[in-house]
Amino acid sequence: KSPTKDKPEEFPMPEVAPPDSPEEQKRPQRKRIFYYSKQREGVADIDPKVQVPYVTIPGNPPRKVAIDRLKKQYASLNIQELLEEEGVNYREPETAVGCWLPLEAYDDSNYDCRLPSEWIESGKISGVQNALPGFGLRIEGTKDSKSCEWQRVLVYAYNSELDIYECEWEDTKEKCRLPRLSLLFDAEDPKVFSKRLAAAHRMRAYADSMIKYNYFIDNMPTVDLPEPDSEQQGRILSMGLIMKDGRPALPVEISNVIMGEIKLEYARTMNQIIFDKLVSFF
């Protein structure tokens, strides 16, 4: 065989003009398209947490695809509609049961997928702190007439002493401070957040009902209510206020005060039985 036939065929390489040349500058520039990242300058694009391995298992979607699907799913959900399904209506905040109690006192942080410090730390890119995007509950109006709406917000820092986040409304660039229950990050599940907020509302309503329940019982009259008889009082004194050798464990004055408290608690228990029986009829 001729050695020229075994030699691979050579194709001429196209001549490419340098990027700074006049020929290349005259060409129309193509528009750059980003398919996965919507990152803005100064705003972090945080990925939601997924239980997907970094090494792709055959037959399963890659980790990047799973994260992208979660982002699209979270973005398609409306937090206001989710809360209304859970029975929480922020359109009329004055009608909420127990609205005079602080909602943050009944928050369950076990719903959160990150600690406050981890949320802020996730916004750091190359050592530079970036804002975290999300939705915040914006409350406007007077005490008697309030309007609440979930609007876009940027989170910059967390105040551990006050347990609030330093934020900024995207539309007006106005600074604000929001508690955790008034802040929904883009990288967290809106369904889980709505359940967390609904659970706090239910616990606050329960606390409100228990406060009223005990207030009614404590203020019921104790006149003409039965008291522990002499035999019962004697057993109480022998078991708690008199030592085994017959000596009083406490001075008589203190023993009388303690017995008075026992009689008062006994009367309160009688009132509670009466109150529960009356409430059962309604």
C-alpha cells in the first residue's frame, strides 16, 4: 500500500478573526441565555434542600434537575392560597382568635429546614454577603384597620437578640424587620411553611381559650360552696403539716395560711365542676 493512502485526510481550519479585530466587532452579538440561574447582582440564588446524592444513580434524575424541579414547584405555589386552605386568613387579621397574643411565642422551629445563621450563611458568595430573596408579610394601616399582604422582600441579616430578620421591600426599597413567621424564603417549601404558620395560629387560639377558661373559673363566687370537713382537714394536717412524733412541722400561723390556700383551691375545683357541667349543655 502506498503510504499516502494511510495518512488521514486533512481539512483546512477556518480562519477566525481575533475578538478585537474590526471584522469581529461588526458581527451581530448573540444574546446570552441562562436556563437554570436567575441570579441577580447582590442577590443569592439559594438551592432548596434535596435528598438526592451528588453522584447520579442510573435511572434517577441528576441532582441539578431535582433542584431545578423543586425551584419551579416552590415558585408555582401561592402562600396566600395555601394559608387559606389551612384556615388562616390574613385579609382580616382582626378576626383571628387570640390576636392580642404574640404569635411568635407559639412558633415551632422544628418545621424549619435551616437555622437562622445557616440561612444567612447560605447567602455568602466568595466571602461576600448577598441578600436572600423571599416573601414577607407586609402589614399596613392603623390598629383598628389593618391590611396584610405577602410581598417580595430581600433579607440581609439576622438579629439574634431580638430574633428578627433585617429586610428590605423590593418595590419601595424600604427597610423593615420581620419575625420568622412573617418571612418565607424562596428556598423553602411553602406547604411546610403554611403548616408551620397554621400550627402557631392553632396553638395561640388554644392558649387564648385556656386563659379565658381559667379567668372565668377564678372569678366565680366561692360563697356557699362546700369546704373540706374536719376529718379531711385533720388528714391533711397529719400528712403534711405534722411530723411523725406529733410536733407541728410549721408554726401555727403558717399552717393556717396553707390550710386557707387548700380551702381556696378546693372551692375553685368545685366551681370548675359546675362550669364544665354548664358548658356541656351548649
